[in-house]
Amino acid sequence: MGGNRWRNMYYLTGLPGWMRFGYSPGWVGRSPTGMPPGAQYLTQTGQIPQFASWMQQQAPAQAPMGMPAMPKEQEISMLESQAKMLGDQLEQIKKRLEELRK
């Protein structure tokens, strides 16, 4: 089962590594740009947007794997608590900025 550990990022984004990061680690040192020959061709000819849209069309449509739907009241209370937490964090950041500016 070796060699399958790093496929998760591809399946999450739908993009190969060279499109996400601008280079492919396996090609560093072998290619002037660090990308495989096919990727170099796509970047030099400006065909990356077409390739990206083609890749998205090839990806199977999957249902989002989020939390199951929750009752409206529970979602409201969760969002209110998140808003309060973010407000508290923002206040702490502002306080720290004032301390540093003194």
C-alpha cells in the first residue's frame, strides 16, 4: 500500500501539485523550472486556465462531506458563539497592537 499517502491533497483540490505550488518536487534539479515537461508546455503556451477547467470537469461530482444539517436554533447559537469568540480575539489583537506601539 506504499505510495498512496500523498494523493489526498490531489483529491481535495482537484489540482496536481505543480498547479497548486508552481513546481513539482520530483522535477527540481532535472528541469530549469522544476516542473515536468507537460507542465512547462502548458505554462509557456498560456493554456493553464483551459487545463484547469478541463481538470474540474473530469473530477467526479461528490456530495460535500461536512456536518449533517443541524436545527436552525442550534446553528444560530453556534454562529453567535463563533462571532463572540472572533470578537474577543480581535479585541486581544487590538490591545496587543496598542501595547507594541507604546
